[in-house]
Amino acid sequence: VQLQESGPGLVKPSQTLSLTCSVSGDSITTGYYAWSWIRQPPGKEQEWIGVIAFDGSTYYSPSLKSRTSISRDMSKNQFSLQLSSVTPEDTAVYYCARGGYLSSGYYRPADFGSWGQGTQVTVSS
């Protein structure tokens, strides 16, 4: 499987960050997989943001849930992230990744074995 992130590299404060992950070599609707967004701010550890599972169910990190939405376009085999009301603290490298489905709905970055290369997003005016 291959994953590729795309989207703007610069977002202004208070706006919505939007990224898309294009998947090849696997379908986002088959198999017991969860398709995730993960980020790594400069100098900090990786942080799990949320997932959309093979069945379309979504789970989000409690700390980001109020600002996060993950959706999918099955016709394009893509899934997307929207993070609203961004601040400079949302500056990070954003990754999309695939991992096994967990019924708990709680994930860690280590749960994901296939990753995209990552895309830098800077929040600045």
C-alpha cells in the first residue's frame, strides 16, 4: 500500500486546515483497517489525530475532537482531514497512515505500520 498526503503548506490562524490522503495498492473500504491522521510538531512526539475505519466509522483524539473531522471519498480512494480554528501550535508535519482496526477506538502512532511521507503544514499569518 502507498499513501500520499496533499494540501496547502501554509494556513492562517483561525482558518481550517485541509489535507487529503491518496491511497494506492489497497482499498480504504475493505479489510479490517483504520486510516489515520497523525502529526508531529517540531521538537515534540508524534500525536494521533483520528481515524476513519473501513466501515466509515470515525474516532478522534479527545484533545482534538472538537476541531477535527475526517471523511472519505470512496470513488477516489482518498480520505481527508479538516482541522478548524488552527493556531501556530498546530504547526507540524502531518502524516496519513494505515493500521489494524481497533474496536476501542483509541489509537497510538505505533499502531500504524504503513505511512505516507508526511507534509509540512505551517500556521502563520
